[in-house]
Amino acid sequence: LMFNPSAERLFGFKADEVIGKNINILMPEPYHSQHDSYIQKYLQTGENKVIGLSREVVGLRKDGTSFPMYLSVGEMESQGQKMFTGIGHDLTEIYLAKEKAEVANKAKSEFLANMSHEIRTPMNSVIGFSDLLSALINDKKQKSYIESIQTAGRSLLKLINDILDLSKVEAGRLEIQYEKISIRFFFQEIEQIFKVKIEEKQLQLLLEIDSEIPEFLRIDEVRLRQVLINLVGNAVKFTERGHIKIRVKTKDKTENHDKINLIIEVEDTGIGIPQDQHELIFESFRQQDGQSIRKYGGTGLGLSLTKKLVELMNGRISVKSAPNEGSCFAIQLLSVDVPSNVPIEIRKKEAFTPQRFRFEEGLVLVVDDIESNRRLITESLSQMGLEFVEADNGKNALLFADEFSPDVILMDIRMPIMDGYEATQKLRNNPNTTDIPVIAITASVSKGDISTIKELGFDGYLSKPVNLHALLLELSKYLRCENISETTESPEEKGEQDFSDEHWNVPPEIMEQLENKFQKEWETVKNYGVFNNIEVFGTQLLQLGNDNDIPPLSKFGETLTSQSESFDIEGLNRTLASYPKLLERLRSKLL
Ligand code: ADP
């Protein structure tokens, strides 16, 4: 009936070419056919798919070209006749703008990811060398300067890591790596991380793990830890009095046993968050309105990254909170795998001979294109009594490996001329060098997948910035250490703790814990032999001993923690082996 001048411009038809024809000539298939049937159906049955609704369709011009169109159809009646109006908007510009914005956003994320990666390398030196320097100086003032550099360095690194992770997620470059983890140990470690802070603020950290949660689950440990550190970190930061409670539970209990929906809640009794800001705080760089930067600091990146990580792990995050009533952040991870059989990976204990930090003779080839990175490692090697040769790219590494036959090679990955992957492949193909252990040094934050690392010919890996303990631990798998401090075995190490003052007793409920909960943990740490876990185990026993005034228990815990801190493998094995003896002794003092 009518075709206005804008419609003429949009479709390229003159009004008189269109008036009197079926309107569907202005749309290509499938919209062309759908249009009539929608209208017919509406007229016959009242079933409505178009009238009064707006939708995105495609418009067809006279010259046969098409364009995205936003179409609104309205209905009116005139002299007893039904009539329809259609209003079409050309969306071409908007589509182009959207595409452009997406490309630009991706470029931004790529840029940030690369940039952060480049910033990490010099940061590596700043932090590494200040650590080394701090061990060398005694002057109080100088020490405090170094501490400031260390603290600032670490917070800068944290910021860079957050930005790197965020942009990686946005650029679709962050992969989730599932592995079997022990849920209880995982959370005990989280508890441990915040122990000092919690005590400082005189808060209480409560951990409640539902008994129905299986011991092992397949989860990306690194990412889940990141999420919890953010949530618990915030809870501690925004709470002055009261407690922080971590609750781990599952939703559907009846489901089959190989998957569960895991719910983790972090609840605090802190300042709370007004309802109208519950969404905003999950956006990047956003904090509660009017929040004191001076008092709380922060960047507003934590929750935004947390949300993205949770979503990547097939989960959701939500918050319940009101001002002055505390907050509860809940994450729900859907369909988490419950591994059916958990093979016990016994670590190669014979590889660690030794206690203290001195290696017997050994030559290490350090390959890295950046001089300061090499120096950081070589300084540490000298401190451990090792010799080294340096190469600044893969090609030179091949030459030196052939010439010097080093005992271990530490291999950077990204290098000019020849990268670490290629060099390692070539080392493996040369009979002279094929047996030399090669440890990859990777700058990528995501935890390298151990099996791919092995497939690529590496024997192990260290992530940048390389820390002294990790380096020592890795090297101790291939090089023998010598015992520099003559330690005479102390009685408690032999498990024969002797306490002349016998004014102590063991309450039955403590004995019960030691024989059940801790017995199980003991079995796991004994088999897995992971330092962190042993340390957590030791700290718990120490605490239990102190709280209940049971000196042999405290002593046992203390010995374990100090042995694990100093990587004293033999001592640890002895102490761990004496746990049953300790129980026997405590049983004799049962109240
Ligand atoms: P940051 O902690 O660096 O500011 P986050 O993204 O982790 O960044 O948090 C954003 C904001 O959300 C915080 O600044 C704070 O305003 C609010 N918030 C987060 N967790 C809590 C909490 N447990 N209690 C009160 N406010 C919180």
C-alpha cells in the first residue's frame, strides 16, 4: 500500500515497483518463504511469530545484494481491514562496527599478553637478584631497602600476572589443565597460605569439607588455587573482626559416582557489599563505590579474573552480601571428574641422597639468550658449589654440550637462532648428548603439562622466575649432593623422643584424630612425599601438640616442618617412619 522514500533508498526499488506486490520480495530465502507462512498462520490461528515483535533478518535489494536488517512489524485496523506496517533498519554499519571492535579487542588482548610476557623477563631479574642480594647483606638499613624492592617487585609481578591471565582468557589462549588433586590437602594448603595474615588480624579461618566430597578430584589445581587465593584474600582484606569460613560441599548427592557438582563457598563477617554493586565488582578495574584506596589498595582485577577462570572450568560464581553483614562468594563447578583409581606416584627417593645445599662436583650448561637470566641462575649454581658453562642460543648449546658433556642442561625455550625445543630434539639425536638430562625453563605461567614436556624430550621443567628451592630440588634429581654440615642424628629424628618432664596427657578425642584423620594424611604424605604437603601435615601436628600441651607431638610436627623446609629427605623419611611409634607412645599416656 505504501513504500516511503527511506525504503526506496534502502532497497533500491521505486515505490511503484513494489506497491501492490507481496512484501516478501524484499527478503531472500529462508525469510522470503517464512514471511508468508507466519502471516497466514497468524491470520488463521492467531499464533504469532512476527507481529509486534522485532527481530534480525536479512533484507534484499533490487540489485540482488542483501544486508542485515532489524525488522519490526506492527498491526492496525482500518475500516474493518487488518493492515500491517513493517519498519526496517539497515544494520550494516553496526555489524561492521561490532566486527571492528571485536578485532580491536582481540588485538588489545594479544598485545597485553605479549607485553606482560616481556615485562616478566626483566622482573625476573629484579626479584631474583634482590633475593640473592638480600642473602649477602647484613646492614639493617640496606636490608630494609632490599625488602622494599622485593615487596614492590612481587606486587608488580602479581599485577602483571593478573593482566597476563586476563588477556590470555580474553584472547582464548588460556587452557585448563585437569589433574588429580587431593581436595583436603589442597584446602589445607590454602589455609596455610593465609595462616599468618589471619593470625595478624586475629581472625579465625574455618574449613568445612563435607564428608561426601571424594578424596581426589580432577581439577586444574593452579587455576583453582588462584581463584581461592583471590576470594579468601578479599575476605581477609575486608574483614576486621570475626571469621572466614571455607565450605566445600556437593549439590546432587544421588548422581553417579564419577562426576560431582562441587560447591565452594567463602564466607566472611566483613564490611559486605551493597546489592546494587554485586555485578559491578566482577568487572575489570572496578571496586565498591567510594572505597578507600589507601586502606584497601588493590586493582579491581581479582574478581574479574576469578569469574573468567571459574567459567573456563565449567563453573559459575555468585555473591550474597549486604553492608555490614559480611559476604559469601559461592562457586559451583559442574561435572567435576572423580578419578576411579588413583595410582600412587611414589617419588624417586633414591634420587635425593643428601641433606644440605651443597652438591658434589657437577657441571651445568645454562642456555638462555638473556644475559641477566643466565647470571641469576649461574649465581645460584655457584652458591650450591656447581660449575657452569653458558650458551646464549640453542645452536651454541649443541656445540657446548658436545664439547663439555655437562651433567645437566637448563634450557630456555624462546631463543633466537635456535629455540629450546629444536635444540633439545637435536641433543636427543646425537649419541654423545642423548643421555644428558635437559630441564626446560619456561616463562609461561600456565603450569606446563608434564607429559608434553616429556614428549618434547625434556626430563623436567622449571617455571620462570626460577626460585632457588625449585632449582635445587630439580637438580638434586640428577646430581649428587654432599653433606656439608655434620649432623648427628638427634633422638627425635630417630623417633625416640625423650621428654623428662612428663606432666602431659593425651585426651581421647585427640588420640582419635591422630589415629584416623591424621593417620590417613600420614599415609598419603608418606607415599607422595610432596614437601608442601609434609609441611602442612607437620604444622597441623605442631599446632595440635601446642594447643593440647603434648610436647612429643609438637616436637614431631616441628621436626617435620623444619626438615621439609631444608629439603632434608633422609631426615623426613626417618621422622615420617616414626609416626606409628609416636602414636604408641601417646596411647600410653591416654587420659
Ligand atoms: P581488589 O580486591 O583488587 O580491589 P577484586 O576484583 O578482587 O579487586 O574485588 C573488587 C571489589 O569487590 C573490591 O575492591 C571490594 O570493593 C569488593 N569485594 C570483593 N570481595 C569482598 C569481600 N569479601 N567483602 C567486601 N567487599 C568485597
